[in-house]
Amino acid sequence: VVSDADRDPAVWPNTIAAVGQLVAEGLDLGPATILIGENGTGKSTLVEAIATAYGMNPEGGSTGARNRTFDTESGLHSTIEFVRGAGASRWGYFLRAETLHGLYTYLELNSGDLNEAKYHRHSHGEGFRAILDSSRFSGVGFFVMDEPEAGLSFGAQLALVADLINFVRENGAQVLIATHSPIIAALPGAHILELDHDGYHPATWSELEMVDHYRRFLNNPETYLRYLTTN
């Protein structure tokens, strides 16, 4: 990813450290790249901009989808340029937790397939699963997901990791994911970038602050819960 450096650093979203780093340095995406970080560190802003620059709909969907409800995205996507390898697929699909309801509606109203799953009849997780099981994710492409763990049980998250392994290893696809899930972050071979108020930096799964907190909470919840109540 190559971005234009001639942007005002005092104007949002350039005030986000991760965005400033992207503008200054660009970002090489491997077969699987996972963004981890606290709320507000820029994970969704980055994946939204990258997906949109690729040609995907910012509210979710393919490189041809046009479903829109409300314009909230930044203009960062307009300054991003992709450098693709020879013969790289131009197909892509973007799934984001906060706009899945609108995407379900768009798919049901615009599908020419009478066998298309009726997404609104499913739970959040079941609808997400139905999209992953469709032809949209059956081949080579660039698949972007923003917090896909929302609405997914522990077992469903493991199933998603299995799908991601298949997408990358078997289909030769490329994936970019922003997540708060230590399960999804454990995707084998993924390049993990941890975002903070200084930008983003490579990390291993075991080094992630998120993983440490989950581990300590599960070992002894009281060490955390005692700070949530007042006597």
C-alpha cells in the first residue's frame, strides 16, 4: 500500500498515529495481515480505507456493490494506491460487523439467485456464516474483515479461523482483518500488527497485550472484577 504524504497531519484521520504512519511509510500486506489494538487506535479506519481504495463498498460487500446508508468514512481511501503482483485477482469482499444488517438487506434485494440465503432470517453469526459459505469467498481474492468475531461463539470463531486457513493456503487468497479476538489473531502464519497511540508495529501472538489480559482474566477474574465495583 502506498499513500500520498501531502496530507494535513492536523486534520482527522491523520491525527491517528496509525494513519500518519501509513501515510509516511505505506504498508506491505502479506497473505494474512491482522490488526490488533484498543478502540480508537485506528484499526477500522485503516481497513475501511484499504477496502474502499481496492474498490469494495465501505459499508461491506464486493468490488461491485453499491449499498449505502450514511457516509461516515474518511477520505483516506482516495490517497491510497495499490501495488499488485503480476496476475493478482481484482476480486475483493469486505465484511464489517457494524454494517452487516444493511449488507444483508442489500444482498436479499439485489440477488438474482432464488436460492440466495435469506440473511435476515438467521442470527447474526449464522448470516455471517452463510456469506462465507457462498461463492463470494470460494476463490482467489482480497478479503477484508472488520471485527468479524462480533456475534460469533467460541466454536464459530474457530470455524472462521479454519476458513481463513483454507482461503490463504488452498485458494491463494489474501486477507486483512481487524479484530479484538485472540482466537482469530492466532491464525497460523498471519503477520500481526499491534496498533497503539504511537502507530503500528509487528508483534507475535504471545506478545500481544490483549492475549496477556485474556489469559490473566481467565486465570483469576477477581483480579479484574474487584476494580469494577465500589464499596
